[in-house]
Amino acid sequence: MKINSRYRKGGIVSFPKHTGEKIYMVPFLKREGLPSHISRWQSVVDVMLEDIETDQPIYIMVDQGIVKAGNPHRRGGIHIDGNWMPDIQAHGGGSWIPTPIHSPFPTHEHTELKPEALILSSDVSACAFYKGEIEAQVGDGGDCSHLDLSSFNRELAEPNRVYIGNVTVLHESLPVLKSCQRTVVRLNCPGVIGA
């Protein structure tokens, strides 16, 4: 498959207090805002969706964790997430099978990737994004750690900066330099090109 990894920078967010909260792919509509039980994230979402227009459901993931020095907070290794598939609570696309970090294993073939924006922000810099194109086979769970990305532009994510990528944006979680509390917010916006 052709991987066209694109992203652009968005605004700067201010995260709510770290409480260890975890939210997994709760749907909401931009025009209605977040459900009341997670409304403390609305100001973050507003910045993340500042120039995104859609009337389709958006899915929010929040992961507030304590990360020990030398460990990644989220999924390590260069990968793409693929489309969010709410019917099976999994990410995927093309011919790969999602990894357990994203979902239970589905039992059927996936369809081709569809337009979807992947929007990310974190309060601690521990993620890298890659920009470029390559024709390659994607591994299980969207794994792309086997690819030669030496021709790609690599950027370390800035803390509190919003990054708006396409569904094939190559990214990886990096080990933190010192133990910390870290917040990651991700939005999946089906039907939106993103970058």
C-alpha cells in the first residue's frame, strides 16, 4: 500500500489537572460538544478541532498516566493507527489486524482505508511524527517499524501543541527522559482529510 504520512501543526492547548483519567473512544458531535461526564476536556477539544468541520461523530481518547523514566507512555515503534471502526471497537485498515493495545482482535477482513483525521496532543514531549511517502507493506496492527524512513522528515512533538494528521500519519511514542505524569488526548475524525 502507499503510505502518505502527513500532518500539520495546530494550536496550543492547556490540559486539565492530572487525575489519572482514562477515556476510550467516546463518540460526540462537534456541534453538541462532549458528553457531560467528560466535559472538563471541552476546552482542549475546542482547540484541537479549531479548523475542523464535520457533522460526523468524532471519537475522543484520553490517557493520563504516570510514566517511569526510560519507558514510553503509549505504543512504541513507528506505526499507523488506521481508521477507527466503532462496530468492533478497533483500529485498522487495509489487510492488517489491530494489536491488543488498540482493541480486541477482529475476526473479519478490513476494508481499505478511508479519509480520517488523527488529531493528537500531549503535555509532555514524547512522540515523533514522520512526513513523507513510501510504498510499503504495513505489518500487524499497523506496525511500520521495519520501514526505511531515512528520506522522511522527522519531528519531535512539542508539549501542548496540537498535531493534525491523516489516517496514515507515521508516529511513535518515545521513552520519557524522567519519570512524570503525562496526558495524551487523541481525536479520530472520520470523513475528515486532516492534513
